[in-house]
Amino acid sequence: MKDNKEARKQLFVQALRNRGTVCAFIGDYDSALKDYERLITFYKSYKGDNFEKKLSLLNYAFYLSKGRNEYKRSKKIITDVILGMNKKDGTIYPKANNTMGAIYWRTGEYDKALEYFNEALIVYRDNHNWQGLSGVLNNIALVYWHEGNLEKAIECSKEALDISKKMGDKRRVSVSLSNIGLFYQDKGDIKKSLEYYLKSLEISNEIGDIWNLSTLYNSIGMSYEYMGRFNEALKYYEKGLHISEEMGEKLGIAIVYGNSGTIYQIKGELSKALEHYYEYFKLSKEIGYRRGMGIALKSIASIYIEKDNPEKSKKYLKKAERIHKEIGDKVHIAEDYSFISETYIQKGDYKTARRFARKALEIADETGGKEMKILALRSLGKSLYLGYTQGAENSDYNLKNVIVYLKQAIALAKETKLVFELGVSLYEIGRILLITKGGRNKYINEAVEIFKRLGAKLWLKRIDQL
């Protein structure tokens, strides 16, 4: 009779854990947390397996951080689990460190995240825990990505991919492929990026991994956006938004707002773009996603640059720069500097504009961020040219240098298939040659064709006004 009672208890615990895990997987964190709270209450009076109690506490802490953004409380729970544990424990100890690292990652504290991830990595490797090793390698890759070290990010996720393939773990194979696609996207290799995304999408559809599907739809949409195929991009964004809303996953919803805002901005629908960027910022702030907050602030600033309001733009850029510096996001610091350079160009302070453009170029070269390098080269060429022609200064000017910078931007845009950036770079060189040599030129004509295809009405209007 006693054995039957014990067996029923075990079944109850297993059922609660399974249901809670499924609820979390589909994004229903409130239900997941309720089940895990019941589990933890049960374990307070239960004198059985301490392993299961600690495992439940770790899952509970992770769901608290993802579902309710209760980072402080989550960290306290995990710290209590880790205290007094033997570092040779090959299951709970590395999982606790991996979970803590994931929470620090979400709050943008990348040094701390890497510290915990590396601790988990050592133990997983020593214990030949391949599933855990694959997971933590992908987490480490995301830290390197945020820090702008794309080569290291790719290296880590490719190692994770190899491990998952050997294990036959399709879900982790799909996650690794998606991560690698993301890193190539940031390197500017859109074709390669899309290849990895589509491989990941095929596997995620096959196994019904809703969580990864949401991320993938956003990523694929961004690749199509870079290529100027906006209708296809919006189609994938809508798919991602639908899944994220069903799951109540605010991060996914926030990212869609940011991505679709970019498309509306290119099309010249600035009010709609601004509305989407503010929503991106609001949701990112709600969940403590500081990287998203920084990108949203930079995007809002870019709208005010388009509206010729450098003071308001600079205010948002300074906030974005502060966040990106705090979290060590070098890739977006470079972008911030390029936009700050543009604000100084609008104010007529070309020397300061050039200084920020050079800082942006230096960081872009360091991180390998080709899109950021395009922005920096354009700002550098414009500030150098305008500084001379408008009589503000006469040193360091050579029209050939200006053309070299802008031709480099064009070459990079073609290489990375960033269609909109190609159009803008063609416009800038065409505009300068039109002023200095007279007559419409091939660069302007090519820019017109691109902007017509993209529906970029504001840019077409600018060309008409030349």
C-alpha cells in the first residue's frame, strides 16, 4: 500500500513537470510557473530525490526570468542551488551555471554570462555530456555575436552543430543552423545566411519546434528585407508575429516591430515607421532586452535624421550609444557613430562628423560588420566633401578620396546584397559627381532603378530635387 502511494506521488510529480515544461515551450509561462510552484511546494515536505528538487528549482528560475522578467529573484534561486555543490557534478551544477548565464545574457551583462557559460562548458566537456555541451556552445556563440566577434560566434555554433548531428538531436541541429545564419547575416553574407535559415526552417517544421519557428520567420524576413524583397520579408514577419503573439513571447513581437519599422522607413512612411520603433522600444524595455532598447533608440534617431532634426536625433543616439557601451555591443556602437556623424553633417560641423565616421569605420573593421562599414564610409565621404565645398575647411580634401570612400561603400553593398544601402551609396556618389561635373550620371540612374523597385518614395523625391 505504501509503495502504491509513493508511485502515485512520483506520477503526480512527473505529470506536473511535463505539463509545466510543455506550457513553457509554447510560451504559456503563467501556467508553467503555477505547475512548478506546486512542484516546489511538494518538494518542501518530500524527503525523496534531491536531484529532482534542484532541477525543478532551476527550471522555475529560468521561467521566472523569461515569463516575468524577475531576474533578481531568478539569480537568487540559482545561487542557492549552486552553493555547496560539488563542481564535479555533471548534471545540476553545469545546468545551474548555464541557466545563470542565460539570465545574464538576457539582461545584457555579457561578461558575467560568459563567466557562467564557460564554467558549464568545462564541466559538460569533462563529463562527456554532449547535449549540454551543444547547448552551452550555442549560448557562448550568442555572447560573441553581441560583442561583435562574429568569427568566434560561428566557430562555437559550428562545433555545437557537429555535436548535435552526431547525437541525432534535430532540435539542436536546427538551433545551431539558425544561429550560424544569423552570424553570416551580420557579416553581410545574406546568401549564405539564407541557406542556413532555410535548412533550419525545414527541420523546425518537421519536428514542430514552434519556438524556433518564431525566431526563424523573423530572421528569414530580415534576409529578404536586406535583399529589397519587401513583400516576402513582410510575409515572414507576419508569420513570426502570429506565433509570438500566440505564445505571448514579447521578445519575438518586439523584433517584428523593429524589422517592419525599417521597411516602412525605406518606403518613406516615416510616421508608421516611428510608431513601430516606439513599440519596439516599449516592449524591449518591458522585458529588459537592452540590446533591443538600444537598436530601437537608434532607429528612432534615424527617423529624425530623415526629418532634418539633428538635435532630437542626437538625443536618442546618445541614449542608444550609452546602452550599447554598457552591454559591449560593438557592432551597434559603430552604427551609432555613423548616425551621430550624420547629425553633425546636418549641423554643418563636418570636422566632428568626420571624426565620428572614422571611429565607426575603425570599429566596423575590428568587428567585421560590413553593413556598419558601408554607413561609415558614406558618412566619411559626405563629411569630407561637404566640409570643403561649403567653405567650412579646406584641408584634407581630395575629390578622388571622396569617390574612393563611396565606391568602397558601393562595392561592399553589392558584395553583401544590401540593396537599399547600394541605392543610397549610388545616390551619394551620383549627387557629388552631378554637382562637380554636371549632368545626370550612371550612378543616379542606377539609384533610381533600385528605389523604384523598393518603393522608396522619399529617395526618389530627393533625386527629382537634384
